[in-house]
Amino acid sequence: MSLSEALNQPISFEAFYYESPTWEQRKKVLKAEAEKHNTLIKIGNAIIKGLGNIANSH
């Protein structure tokens, strides 16, 4: 890389990283983790609601 090319690069590594395939892969991992977390919360809420319904019916 020439000095001119180096000087035209962004100062921050952040811009380079967020344009890379690595970031795209990391976003997929983060999304999968968030979906897993949300699913567990939904299951927990359904269990609590079910227990509440059982308690109210007796």
C-alpha cells in the first residue's frame, strides 16, 4: 500500500471492520443469540401465564 492510499484510509478501524465479511458473520451470530434469548423469555412467560391460569382456576 502506498503512502497516499494509507492516508486515504479511515482513521478508525471501525469503518473498515463494519464493511467486512467478518462483521456480516458476527451480525448473524448476534441475531441468533438474540432470537434464542427471546425464545426463552417467551417460553418463561407462557409457563408463568399457565401457572397463573391453573392457580386462578382452583
